[in-house]
Amino acid sequence: MSTSAFADHYQCRSCSHRDLELIVDLGAQPLANSFLSRDELLRMEPTYPLPLLYCSNCHLVQIPPATSAHAIFSDYLYMSSYTRSWVDHARAYVDQVAGRFDLGPQSQVIEIASNDGYLLQFVCRKGIPALGIEPAANVAKLAEEKGVPTRVAFFGKDTARSLVAEGLAADLIVANNVLAHVPDLNDFVGGFAVILKSQGVATFEFPHLANLIGQTQFDTIYHEHFSYISLLAARNVFRRHSLRVFDVEKLPTHGGSLRLYVCRDDASHATSPAVDALIEEEKQLGLERLETFQNFAGACRRVKNNLMKFLIAAAEGGKVVCGYGAPAKGNTLLNFCGARADLIAFTVDRNPYKQDRFLPGTHIPILAPDEIAAKKPDYVLILPWNIKTEICAQMGHIRDWGGKFLVAVPELKLF
Ligand SMILES: [Zn+2]
């Protein structure tokens, strides 16, 4: 049974099934990274629907395409090398795969969405030929400056075919945190089948659906993330393109991720028992049952109701609440709740680009972190809950005036 009129208008990004089930409607939301200048507050602000849909045929959880991927990614501001722990993660990965798959000067490594060369720089240092594929020209330029050969392109079958025509084929393709961002999943995965050598390996990292559902991480849903992926759903996509998942690892990144190792169906890589074990675990978690997602929707609404009850009571009691951080996930949360500057006076962020701007949709002002000490709010709502320990340590001085920290996800908690 279809639960929403608009669900009928989309077909599954993976299997083309129609009649997708609406899990939860997060409302009309602006793009989560479109921070506003003071001038822009007076202009019309585009918003797009953000319904989370479930395909009962192939188990992919997804949002419909709201806007062009080109508009979102062609001038992308996020530079991977800004995040120290992410660079360390990349270095450890390169050491591991170079050993496991015996990569050397005779091999070819390709990375999709290679960003500023944060990962391929380590491949180059080992003397292994590398090529980055990166859609954002401004970011690709930074990679070239590091000595990482980079092609400005979106990856798909066409790009793969033109690389093959130039004589390129891959021993290893790296696709970290890109699968979830791809609007045309079959064209993207089909490209791997075109360019992978007969014994070549592709690895994919993406946030695991099990954590989104289990930890009520609904604020990680925004327009840049088209798919929310389980191994069950991923395996169905790869099978369609004669590719096989032969190993899987769990990673702590982004609130809990998976790394899949994929090869051609007929390649000689033996399938690890970890693959069937994780499929079994996902079935135990109910990631192939509609009921699981309906329960998740209830949990999302509880988060919203509890946060709003708290904020309204605080406002009526004359207390000042501010935010900490201006991450994309905070915007999904606040826009879903409808919490504006009358309830959250301001937020702060260390990124100077975001300071003196306003959160999209809610128009909450973003200030520098030392404004917290100046304004002494009663409560600080931590929006990037994944780094709450770090923030508590940095901002411990709020206790000097009796201030308290607060998180809303996975449930409301004061500390
Ligand atoms: Zn499907």
C-alpha cells in the first residue's frame, strides 16, 4: 500500500520499482549547506521536499532527487584535508589495501570523488600510478597542486568508457563516501563494471543504515544524501552489474560506516564469511521489513516533540538557549522541528566562513565560539552530537555560570 501521493511519482533509484513507501516526511527544507548572508535574509529562499522513502522490492532507503547534483557539488566547499582524522583514516586505508592487493608501480589506482587529493597523495608516495576523478574544479585544482593527477568529471559509464578508450583500467577503485551521494546509482555502479580489470577490486565506504535506524540519526538525512544503504540493498545493486561483494568491514566513521570490497562475479577473490554474517545481522535488525521503518518514524517524531517541549518551556521560563555548531545535520533537525531564533537565540561555529551568516530555513545567526562566554546562555544545544565529548571539553567553562549542555539525538539529554 502506498502511504503518500507523492511516493507514486518516483521510482526506486536502484531497481525502478514504483510505489515506494513513505517512512517519514521531514518537511520542506532548504539545502542543508546553503548558509545565508544578511542580505539573503530578505530574499525568497528555495526549499525542497525531504521525504524518506523505502523500496520494499530491493530494500534501498532513499530520498527523491530534489535538485541537480551539479548545483550541489560543482563548487563544493568541503575540503577533505581540513579534517585531520580523515587524512589519518586515508593513510591507514592506503597502507592496508596496497599490502592486501599487492599494488605497485605496475598497478593503476583510481579514486572517485577524490576531493583535494587527501587520499591519493599516499598512493602517489608509494610510486603507484593514481588518477582522481573529481567533479568540483576548484577542489581538483588543489589536488593537482599536490601532484595528484585529477580529471574534472562526474563518474558514470560514459566517463569510464572514455578512460578505457585512453587505455586505462583499474586494479583498485576507491569510492569513499560517494555512493550515498549519487543520483543515478545504476549509471555510477555500471561504470565500475566498465573500468575494473578482471581481478580488480573496488572499495566503497558509506554510513550504515543500521546506525541511522538504531540511533535515530534522522538529522543525517539531507538533500545531498540520496541513498541510505544497507549491505542488503548494496548487494542488489552490485549483482545487477555482475559485481560481487566479497568482503565487508565495519568502521567507526560518520556515526558508523561500512567498507565493502567488490570485484567482478567471476574474479578469484574468495567471499569472506563476514558478508553472510552481516546480511544475517541486518535481517535480525529488520532492515528488510517496513515495520522497522515505521517504528523509526515514531522515534523521529518523539525527538522533535521532546526538543520542542524543552525549548518552549525554557523560553517561557526566561532561559536563554543557544546552539553549538552549524553542521548540515543541525539544519535538518531544526527545520524539521521548526525551531527558529525565538527559541534558539544563536549558534556558534569555529569555521570563519560560517560566522556572521545565518542557518538556512531557521535564520538563526551564527557567531564565533567566544560569544558563548560573553552571552552566558543557560543551555547549549550541541548540534554535531558525534563530537559532543570534544565540545564539552572545549566549552566546560559554561558550568562557571551554571550553564548546561543538551543533545536532542538519539534522545533529549541534559548534562
Ligand atoms: Zn528498489
